[in-house]
Amino acid sequence: MEHDLSLDTVDHGGTGLHRGPRGLCGKLVVATSEAQVAQLRVLEAKARRMGDFPDVAAANGVRLQRKSPAEVKEMEPEVHCVEALYSPRTGIVDSHGFMQALLTDAEARGTTLALRTRVRGGRVYDAGVLLELESVDSGDFFFLEAQEVVNCCGLAAPRVAQMLGMEEIPRAYFCRGSYYALQGGLKPFSRLIYPVPEPQTSGLGVHATVDLQGQVRFGPDVEWLPNEIRPGKEVDEVAYSPQQAIAYEVDTNRSKSFYSEVRRYWPQLPEGSLVADYAGVRPKLSGEPAADFQVARYGKPLG
């Protein structure tokens, strides 16, 4: 799987990305109606908030350029828009290769990776944190004592915080995002194509991604899941169980909305060319508009 990001920081950040496959393809954020131009300006202003330079966005090293419809047509003949922002330094990376590079760096500094290990309980006390863990393979229980523990357990982070007896734990809202792949050997774009995100929503819109092999996918959409997707089982419990396919299945009935969304910026999308590909589940702190993160120490928000 490939993911996109700005490569301005990749070249100098020392993150290990320089050792993995990557491609500098660029990204277009397109307004497909005059009503969306104002929102495009909001995005541009956010990028420029650390400085005011022609065609250069200083924030986070991201460089943006305004593009007219004619300029976009020269770059991407299939794309329809009334205006666009172009990020020439956005690229794609092999996410698996990136994670492997991070693991290699971490292990070189004494880190041990323990897979297939469940958190079963624990507590926070003055000297640190005591965790009760279980090996998935052997079923053995053991304890681990640490001065500090970072709870970055994805969908299960609130549940793990509850196990540790922490307070002020936010409720988890689960949002599934599906992707559809473009079949038939079609390769309409050489760059990432993003619609202007709708304000007060949880997603960035159904955008076009291009992987390192040139395969085009569209997504993700937004599908809020009920607290329980199996009788007596909440989303995170199912997602980390042998029945996890239930949490990550793509609803083929959602293809109609995909055609509608994609045709806003690619009107020539052929009927029948999209096939359900894969889905992910994103944990949120609220519904619409969705909040993504909370950083807290011992259950008390840091700000």
C-alpha cells in the first residue's frame, strides 16, 4: 500500500523514508465549482500562515501554486476544475517499506518488537505503569513494568486506557473508509487528485491516489459504524478478532456514490470501471465535524 505526503520534510527529516521506494508525483487540490473556490482559498491561507510569498506556502515546508483550468488541463488532461492548488513536492511512499525502515532503526537502538501480544489489564501508579499481557500464541500471561507507556493502540486506545484505570477517557466513534480500484488498465492521472474537502465533515473527499505501479484508486468515503457491529461486540473488538473481515468489508452498494463523487473532477469516468478494493476504520473523538486526536497524560488532557 502507498500513502501520500509532502516530501519537503522527507528529504531532511531523517525518518528512514529515503531508504524505501517513493515517487515524487505532485498533488492537485481541485475546486469543481465557483462555490468551492472560497474553500480553496482557506486551504491556501492555512498553508501560507507562516509567511506571505508568491506561490510558496511556508507552513511545514509545503509549497503551493495556484493553477487555472487551462494549466491543469496541460498537466492532467482528464481533470475538470475551475481552479486548483498544486503541491509539486507531494509524493507517495511504500508504507510497508517505511514501517520496516522505522523498525530497523528502532531495533538498532535497542527496541524489541513483541507481536501478537494482548493487553489484559494494568494500572498507573506513582513510579510508573504495570501492564498485564497475554501471548496470543501460547496463552501465557506475564507482567511488564515500565516508567512510561504510550497508548497508541488505534481503535482500541480508549479500551486500553480504561483497563489502566485512567480518567476522562473520550468515547470512540468509528468511521469506515472504503476504496475502489480503477480496472481495465486505465491510468488517467499521473498525480494525486484531491477534491476540495467539504467544511464540517470528517473526510478529505473521495480522492484519486496513484501507487508506485501507476494503479489508480479512489477513496476513502465516510461511513459511520454503529457501536456494535456484532451482537455484544463493539467495532474495536471485532477489528482485532478472527472475524475482523466484518469490520473491513467494502459495501459494494456504495459504488454509486463513488461514481458521483469522482465524476465531479473526472467526468469521463467509464461506467463499470470501479471495483471494490479495501477499507480501513478510523477512530474519531466525535461525529461530524470529527476530531481526530487527544494527547493526555494519566488521563488528563494536555491541551
